[in-house]
Amino acid sequence: MKQLLMKLFAPRARATTAGALAERFGFELKGDAATEIKGVAPIADAGPGQLAFYSTEQNASAFKILPVGLLQNSKASVIIVQPEFAKKAPASATLLITDSPRSAIVKILNDIYAPKRRVGISSKAHIERGVFFRDRASVYVGPFVTIRAGAVIEAGVSIDSGAYIGGAAVIGANCDIAPGVYIDNTTMGADCRIKPAAVIGRDGFGYTRQDGKNIFLPHTGRVILGDRVDVGANSAIDRGMMMDTTIGEGTKIDSHCYLGHGVIVGKECFLAGGTGLAGGVVAGDYVMFGAQSGISNKVNIGDAAEIGAKSGVFQNIAAGEKVLGYPATNGIEFLRMFSWTRKQIKKPE
């Protein structure tokens, strides 16, 4: 039953050959160029007709390298390997040899599992006069989408059913907008992916108290997304109050994240699920936010800093520093305090 369900509903790869991939991506080929590839699987599970990869590359110090025995015993028809491991691969396998199998597998997955491109505008979409399409013939707009006058839609954009694009929105080339997304007061770069039910560009949580009453402060800023930014399902990014909320190119935001008004996040950062950044937070490039971490108003975070899951950050963090805990402190100090506390608890009375 499992095999039947997988056959019916699992993503289907575009059939190709080892030789075609070698020519397309510049890999060295060892074996039969005509070897067919019908799918991709992990090295431990791959079988005939499938492609796998084996690599000793480490993206982080905690990354574990798989035993070479998995390569030696693999039943995959095609294996991507580094040059030094070509002799350890099964003689029956066709090899694609490259210095970076991890980079290679990303390229291949994007190539053979790429969804079929859709174009056309549904008759059930509501598009007001005054919407600017850079290349209308290259765009997909699904049913029940609303696009307000003044919006700019660049070439190759896909906007799925039920999405709302406001009149102050610019959607960059080849962006993919999932069902139920809300976007307004936003300028978006190219190749961004916005997942279902994300909300980008609404007013932030900006209030002042006057005469004992909470008074809303009007917002005049925008949200600026760089190229290749991903925003996860049910995440929210508020427009700035008087300055723009800015997300740098390549930054990836997981599901259920919140970024308040005036937040600035640099390029190539990761925000894991449930992360919350209060208004005015400034984060540098390559910062990693652990799941459910919370950053207080106007905190500055340096380049390449790492914030542990569920950490509460109330003070500035230097570049490259790793912090943990609530309130967050230096990671090594936190572990020492935790160890000392456990020892005190275990001491006999």
C-alpha cells in the first residue's frame, strides 16, 4: 500500500540520464552515460534507477559524515562523489565526479523536480485597472486572487489562488506567491518565495499612550525584501513606522515567525520557526536565529552571530558570538552555569 501511495502522490522527477546531467552541470562522468535516473534518494536507501550522493563536506562543526561503507554498499544506479572516493564506489554504479557533491545535488534536485511552469490569468481573478504587468504572457494568476491598482508585477511571477496584492506592492521577477498570502506596502526582489498565509506589509504594533488611552501611530514605511528571500507559512513582516523594514538578499524565514516594524536583517540569515524580532532590531549578515528565539526592541546583532533556540535576547550581541538561555548569555557561560546549578541540586543536604 505504501508503495502504491508513493507512486500515486509522491513528487515525480523528470526522467534523465547520467550523461545528460554530466553535460548540463559539468561533472566528470565515469561509467555508462545512458544510465537512466528516475528519482533521487539518500545513499543508504537508493536503489536501481535512482541517484544518490556521498560527501565528506562539512557545513558546520557539528555536521556528521556518513560512514564510507554506505557508499561501498550502495545499490544506486548513479552516485555523485568527490574524486578521492571514486575508487570506493560500487563497480556497478555510474559516477558523477565533482569537488562538491552537496552543491551538485542541489542543482540536480532543482532541475529534475522543478514543478511545471504555469502561465495565464484566471477569469476568476480580480485585477483592477492600473495594475502594471512587465510581461503579462509570462505570469500566472490563480482564481480568487485580488490585485489592486498601482501594483507592479514583474515577469515570470506566479500568484496562487486567494492571494491579495495591494496597490503599493512591487512583486519581483520570478517570485512565487502561495495561496492566501497578503502583500502590500512592499517592494520585493527577484526569485522570492512566499509561503501560504504569510502577511507582509501590514501596519506594525505601534502605539503611544496619551491621556491614559492607547493611540495608534500611523505607519508610512515599507517592507523591502532583497532577492531570493523566502518567507514561511503564517509568518508576518510589518511595514516600518517611519523607516522601512528591510530583509537582505538570500535570507530565509521559517514558518510562524514575526518581524516587527523597522527591523533590519542582513543577507543570508536563517530565522527558524517561531522566531520573533521586536521593532527596531538590527541584525547583520549570516546571523542564525534558533527556533522560538525572541529579540527585544532595538537590539543590535553582529554578523555571523548564533542565537540558540528559545533564547531571550535583551542586549546587543557581538559579531560571531553564540548565545543561549533566558536571558541570553554567552553560550559557554550558559553551559557552565547550567552545569553548576545541576551540581548544587544533586548535593546531599
